[in-house]
Amino acid sequence: MPADKRLTTHAIEFPYTRTLGPVYSAFLTGMRDGQILGIKSRDGRVLCPPTEWDPNTGEGLDADFVEVGPGGVVTTWAWVTEPTSKHPVDHPFAFALIKLDGADTGLLHAVDAGSMDAMQTGMRVTARWKDERIGHITDVEAFVPEAAK
Amino acid sequence: MTDAKQPDAKQPDAKQLAAKQEEAVDPSAPVTGMDYFMKLEYHELLCPVVREFADALMDKRLIGHKCPKCGLIYSPPRGYCPICTVQTTKADEIEIQTHGIVTNYTVVTPVQYYGQEETEPFAKVSLQLDGGGTLSLQDLPGVPVEQVHPGMRVEIVWAPDDERHVDDVTNRSWGSAEGAIRGWKPTGEADADPSEYSDKTF
């Protein structure tokens, strides 16, 4: 590095811990245990990710959880050509909304399809779980094309 | 800010989360919290006057700028005198002595928050160097905190050649430069009279 272009680096770090509340606690406990949970809304739909409140009426929802997935359908997606260190995989991938089997809403997650050409709205994907799970959305490392699994 | 090519910035959150999980008493207990590790990493060019200061530290020298109008000495140099609002340049650079007087101090009692590496109370001192110039946030390694007091005469202890670095000198550092200046040690001389160091620093 030329002497007249010396770079300096410094970092600011904030290690937060958020309390989850009853619904996200159940959802992430499920993730740790290798299952994806949705919640039943007042009109009988299954919401995944689950919410504490009914999206139509704002009323609190009962803890009526349903296991969904691990397979599902990509309803929309965006390709990421240059992943950063914060992204779930270190090579190009897609962020996608995935309507999991048994759910009526989309879960935002990564799809590791190898190339953009392999991506298609309506394609079937399934969860690739990590071996060591801790109760976090990243316990599913990414979704992959169902045929590839 | 976040750069995938920076190996040290790779997935710190995952490590944090994994470490937290190891602490968990019961692996089958409900998950009630989510760790969220936020890190902002800045890369910036060292401004020219700070670079001069850092280069001098590597040569075991302290430098400052002397305001051509009022004569106040700034170390590290700032490139301007905020009182006279005049620019200072390489022409105003002067050598700062590596011995001086403790003018003030603060004892820090460390709270064990994330990132705190100190466990025992420690002192940070402000110095007035002989011949002019000041430095703040300096260490007196080996001196018990209860013995630190204004008027102490001290001299610099440079980090050894093979360990000396200026990685912690940034555009916003106040001259602490711990990678280059290991600290200051008492010379054993009699304390300075308060008239030598009162009303001279700010």
C-alpha cells in the first residue's frame, strides 16, 4: 500500500439480545428442533413466519401452531451477485419469498440454487438445515431446489 | 462498510450465537432470546497530519504543530489552530520531548461489558511534555493507581521495535497510540511545582 494512501480501520460492535415473546419464541424453538412452524390466523389461514397479531383485524392470535414445509414454492425472488459477510452463503444466491407447504404466506429466506438460470418463480425448494442449530432463522442455512436435495 | 473480502469480518454473529448456545444450561429449553450482533466497520484514509504523527511514532519520535500566531502546540498535530482559526502545516512541525509532567489523571474502574479487556482499576493520565505540547489518555504501567498524582515527572517507554505499530492511530484518536507508546515511567525526580503545569493545558 502506498505510503500516501494509508487506510485505518475501526469497528463499533453492539452485542444485542432481544427477547422474543411467545410467538417468535415458539417459532425459533421449532427452528432449533428442526421444524418450521406457522400460526393459524382468525380466518383459518396459516401464517409463516408466524405473527402475534392477526394481520386483518389486529387481534391477538392464540398459540395455535402448525408445522409447515420443509418444502415450498418460490413466489418471488431477487438474485444477489456479490454476497457480503453478513449473507447466509459465500457465493451468489437468491433472496426469495417461499410459500411453504401448508402455509398461506411467504417466508423471506435464501435460495442456494447455484446460478441465476436455475431460479424460477414457482420452482419448488426445500430447507437445508444446519447440523448445529441454536434457535435462529439461520438454522436453515438456505433453501435449495427440491430436485437437488 | 462490510466487505466480504475481509476475513476478520466473516460472520461474527454466527460465532457469537454459537458461543451463547454453548453457555445454555438446558439444550431442550424454549428459545426465549435472540442474539443480534451488530458490527459497523469503517475503513478510512488517515489524514495527512495524523499520518505524519504515526510515521514519527514508528521512528520513536513525538511531533506536534506550533500555531504560528499564538504559539500553542498541538500534539498530535491537527493541521489548524482552532483558537486562531489558522492552518498549520509541515513548516509548523516541531519535535516534542519524550519526558514531562503528569497534569491530571482519571481512574477507570472497568465494568465487564462486552469488549472490556481490563479487569482491575487503571489510570489514564494527561501529560505536559517538557518544552511544550500535551498528550492525553496515557498509561503509567506498573504504577499503582493510588500513587498516581499530578506533578509526577515521567518519561516515555516505547514499545519494542518488533512490536511497535500504529494500527490504533486514527483520525479521531487523541494521541493515546498504545501500539507505539507502551506507557510512561516515573523518572524518580522530585514532583514538579504546580506553577509549572497549572493553567497551561486545555
